[in-house]
Amino acid sequence: MKALKKTSSVAFYHIHSGFQAFKKRLAQELIVSRGVYLEDFADDENLFPYYRQGESMSYVVASLCGANDLD
């Protein structure tokens, strides 16, 4: 019988650090393209699915800001 494989702290670090980079880039994109702050639109819980699905920045920005076009 195989032992259950636990999520390593290294794997968690890579996911977490990648998400932080995604969030930082998104915040910069929102300020430059729309003149708004990320904190006004979403929190980590709402952003994480976009990150996990690998959505493009333009799609995420449009989704958060309610734009009809995806730039």
C-alpha cells in the first residue's frame, strides 16, 4: 500500500510565489491601462482561479473592470 503523498513546502512556495507575481503584474496593468487599483476590484480568493487557469492579463482586466471588449 502506497503512502499518501503530502504537498511539499517547495511546491507550495512555487505556487504562492507565482501567484504573487501574477497579482503584482495585474495590479500594475490595472493602474496603467485603467487607472484603477486592484484592491478596489478583487481579493486573493477571487483572483486565484484566474491564476490557476492561466488566463491572460487582458482577459482578467476586462473581467474585473466589467469591460465588454478584451483589448
